[in-house]
Amino acid sequence: MYLGVDEAGKGPVLGPMVAAAVLADPAHLPADVDDSKRLSSDRREAIDAGLAALDTVAIGVAFVEPDEIDRPDTDMNTLTVRAQARATRTALSGAVAADCDEPIRVVADAGDTSEERFARRLREFVDGDGGAGDGGTDDDGAGDGGADRTDAIPEAGAALPSVDVTAAHGADADDPVVGAASVVAKVSRDERMAAIDAEYTEYADLGSGYPSDPTTRSFLREYVADTGDVPDCARRSWATCDDLLAAAEQSALDEF
């Protein structure tokens, strides 16, 4: 048994980034678990539901909302390691981890050009406060199998197993437990995006939330044209938002 951790949604202009941690014996995972990008949406959802139903698996999920992403005093590397630490701490607080006498092996998909630096920072965040009290938002998480993933992140100083962390690029494709974490992160983000989409019923579709998605760009253009600002679900520090707001301002000046 060891823990895999990954994130989804680093690049979108809409919605949160989501990190997920899965603590499991690889033998208990579905045989076809893989990097979420290699699986169909239906298969990801089936794997996610299957993992949640297992009492031999602990899951933690952490959301990094747009207002945290937009903070000027942080960066995506720090946000990624902080989110992975929050998810890891939530999974470690589960009943499965409570019985572990040895350090828990943690394998992370590296969110930094330096795998060693990312592993060191992740261990420091997990051993410290996991990002709590550092401007982080409240996070959704699940303990052991079948939980609702709405448990609070463990308090700073909470008794958790010690960890031995390694990080590697492409771990979500090479390691089954990290692959499982990537599936949980992707499904959790997709669910949140569906909920966000439901808040904007007057618009056709938000799309995937990525800047390259024509549907997403169309939604943002229409919203800015209607309101003069980007929606709350947008990462306003992204260049996409800057460009759309600048274009809307220039259009207004031209009309004037």
C-alpha cells in the first residue's frame, strides 16, 4: 500500500485546479486504471465510483479556486504542491492510514521541472500544515471508501503517518496508484465544472474551460459583452481574460 497524488486543471481559464490523492494497494485497483487522459469519460467515472466504494482505499481531494490562483503572491508550482499536500493529508487521515506504523510511501506526478525539488516541497507541506492557514481555501476531501468527499482538511499539527516522497514526470501514466489519483482529480473537476455550467443557464455552454476551446472563449466573450467583466469562475489573472477585457474596453471606446 502506498499513496499516489496528481492534479487536474492547471491550465484552464475557468474553474478550479483539483488535486487528488489515493492511498491503496495497486492490487486492489481496477486492471485498466491509467492516466485519466487515456481513458474515456465514462470509464473515468466508473473507476472513480469503484474506488470510492472500496474500504481498502483512502481518497483525498483538494480544490484550488480561481481567487486563490489569482493571488499575486503565489505561482502555479506552489499552488500545485500545496494542493497535492492538502489532498495527501486528507487521504492520510483516513482509517486505512491510521493503522500504518511505517512511513507511507508517496509517489507524486511532479508539477515542477525539478522532480527532486517538487518531492522535497511536497514532503515539507505534508509534514507542516499542508497549506492550511497560508491563504488556502477550504477543500473537499474523502476519507476511506465511499465517503462524501466533504471532510475538512486535517488541522495543522494533526497526527498523521510520516511520509517518504518521490516525484516523477509522467507518473500518472507510469504508476497505477498515481493514475488512479489522476482519474479522481479529473472526475472531481468535471463534476465541479458541470455545477458551474448550471449556474450560467442563460449561456449555451461553458465548454471545457481551456483557453483553446472555442466554446469557452465564446462564453467569455458573451459574458464580458453583457456585464463588462469576467465571471467569478474565471481566472482573471490569465491572459485570456486580460485580452477579452481589453478588447471590450476598446470596443466601448470605439462606440463612444
